[in-house]
Amino acid sequence: MLSRERKAIDEIRQVAPFRLPTARIRAARYILSRLANVGDMNGAAGADV
């Protein structure tokens, strides 16, 4: 696993406890947007939807 991906997941676990499905989706979109910000801009646009 990429170190920045692991860091993003660790940040999510601190901020949003995984209780609701919506929280999981929001966390996944956040992680995707964080990773996309490093490279793929299309991924960032898709994660914001």
C-alpha cells in the first residue's frame, strides 16, 4: 500500500468512525480525492460528485 494512501486512511479513521454506510462512502471519496490531487485531476472531479 502506498504511504500516502495509508496516511489518508489513518486520517479518516481519526476523523470519521465507520458507523454509517454514508460515512464509509464519504471516507472513500475523500481518500480518492486525496490520491487524485497528487496526479489524476479527473479522479478528483469524480470524487467530488
